Amino acid sequence: MDNFTIVASQPHCHIEYFPELKCIIQTWRGRSKSHQFRESIEATIEFAKTHTTASIISDTRQHEMISLEDAEWLAKEGNPRLVQSGLQRLAFVSPNNPFAARVQDSYAEKSKDEIDFQWFPNPDSARAWIEQQV
């Protein structure tokens, strides 16, 4: 069993850290309001500042979607802070919602010069990619 730390747990997002992978895993559920989404991202950023974090797996299969404004906020405000903390790659587990997928694509397009993005059909394949990077 992996050694991990629970970073935050809310109904819309559960966040764990796996030190052997230097990876934060976010599991998004349902719809998150703008302030909830940003609070979860802020929790991720604050944790990454004090723990070696090279990767994030963002499991968005059950996440309804975020606004384009929140995606832009993440690209402009969150990414630089995550990169400064050591983030190099982000593995998205593709959402079931096609509209959410479009928002993710827009975010990734704005962020592609800072972070290596990959999309996966399930958490196991995302984790396998992260394990290859360690």
C-alpha cells in the first residue's frame, strides 16, 4: 500500500499526496462553484510549496465542469505558482462531460509552454505515466 497524505477533502474535491511519486492526486466530483474550485487549487499550491511535487494527476471523470474564467485564472494565477513550486507535468483523467473536456483543452492550450500535459482514460494509466517520470 502506498504511503500518502490527505491534503484536503471536500465533497467536490479530494486531494492526496504520494511522496514516492512526488505527486498530488486530485479527485474531482460533481459541480464545484468558483470559490470551491479556487480553494482546492489554493490548497494544492500551498501544499506543493512545502512538499516536493513534480506531478499532479487531476481525475476529472466525475467533475461536471468549471467556468472558462476559472480555467483562465488557473492558467494565469495558479500555474506560475505551481511551476515555481516544482510542478513539471499534469496528467488529466478525461472527464465524462464533453463540455468540461473543452474547458480543459482551453486551459492546457494556455499552459502548454509551462507544464507537460497528457490525457488518460483512467487513473491507472495516468499513474503509470507518472511512475515512468520518477
